[in-house]
Amino acid sequence: MGFLKRRLRQFKEYDDIAEIGDIARRYFVMNAFDGVLTIIGVLTGSYAAHVESASVVISTGLATSIAMGISGLWGAYFTEAAERKRDLDELENHTLTDLSETRIGRASRVAGFVVALVDGLAPFLSALIALLPFFFSVSLGDIYLSYYLSLGIALLSLFGLGAFLGKVSRENIMLWGLKMVGAGLLSIGLGYFLGGWEGG
Amino acid sequence: MNNIRRLVLDVLKPHEPSIIDLAQKLSNLEGIDGVNISIYEIDRKVENAKITVQGKNIMYDEVLKVIQDNGGAVHSIDEAVAGTIILDDVRTLQD
């Protein structure tokens, strides 16, 4: 317990120095949004193509989620590492000391790691949650019920993300939620009509 | 026997960690009774701080370690007081 408390306090200190929370919050919303919209694309495409096998939707969706997760992890880690190294170098030029082994250097490294984790997990988990009904499609019976439920969960997730942004900006939570749902509906509409048209 | 009672240091440090944080960290050191940090110049990335530590048994190496771990660089030691009493700077005719 003492160990955990110490670690949490240390993380709080690093957060104060490197502003990890603010950046992680941005990455979380941006990438969870990406994750949900991508999975909406996969679902709408499969629906328009009349894919009636849950395992096909699951494997396509999972592979997409994993790819998004890895993309987030890799992309954010190296981007953050590069940006933070540049910031640290600039600070070192001012103080004329090596800061890599100080609290600032450590905070900078922790920030890169935490932000990458958030960036990777946000799209992966948000996509996975939207796919959940397909794992129970045998119990649900009709495969199309899984589609509707999945799309419903995806839209609900988008609403949740919008509401979160509304809370962050201290504005109307409902309005922000609906703005995000709008993107999901547009994606479903365009995907369905274009996919349906393509499929004849 | 270490009997340093007061040190006044001129330190260049980044804005973060803040002087509140640094003052707390220094005051937690053994042998230190009080800490005062004041900023006298602010730059875009760094700030100049006058750090005064007072106690009965100040260990300079430990003070230096905390300052450096928080990204600070000691530019000069402007005052050092040692002994059984704290003796302030004495005005002379030349002053």
C-alpha cells in the first residue's frame, strides 16, 4: 500500500512537471474517437456487404483494433519522445546542465510512456467495446441484432466522448455529445449508401 | 563536526518544479529548520532564485543534490554561516 501511494505521489509530481494529464486527455479523446469511427466503418461496410458471419466481423474488427492500438502506441511514443527531447535540450541550453537524470528528465520519460499507452489503448479499447455484441451473437440470435447493438454502443461511446469534452470545456454536455454523435451518423450514412451502391 | 547554520545560494532553475515544491523538498532534509526561496529574475524558460536555508546542521552536499535533482544549477554561494550562533554580516566603515 505504501509502495502504491509513493508511486502515485511520484506520478503526481511528474504530472505537475511534464503536464502528462492534459496531453493524455487530448490523446485519449482524439484516439478513442478515431477508434469508434473506424469500427463504425468496419461495421457499416460489413452490414452493407451483408456479412452474416459474426466471426468474420470479429476478426476484421479485432485486427483493425489491434492495428489502431499499435499505431497509437508507436506513433505517440516516438512523437512524444522526439518532442520532449527537443524541449529538454532547449532547457539544458538555458541551464547549461545535463537534466536527463533529474526529476525533469524522469518526468519527461514517464510522460512519453504514459501518453503512448493512452494513445494505444484508447482506440483499441473503444473499438473492442463497440464490437462486444458480436461475441454474444450466438445468444443474441439474429446477427443483425448484433450490428444494431454494436452501432448503438458506438454512437453511445461517441456521445460519452462528446459529453466528456463538454465537461472539459464547461459547456453544454448534451450539445457536445450530440456533435460527436453527428460524426458517427454521417459516417454510418455515407458508409451505408456508398457501400450499398458499390455492392450493387 | 558539521556546524553550518545558514547558506544563501544563487540558483538558476527551470520554472517547473515550482519553488513551492523545491522549498518543501529542501525543508524535508535533515538538519534544516527553515527555507526561503525568492525569485528575482524571470526568463522565458528559467528563473533566478535566491535560496536561503537555515538550520543547526546543514549538509551542503544534500542541499546541492536536491537542487540539482530539480533541475537547478548553483551559480554562487553568496553567504555561509557556521558556528554555535548565527552571525549576520557586520557593517564596517568601508560599507
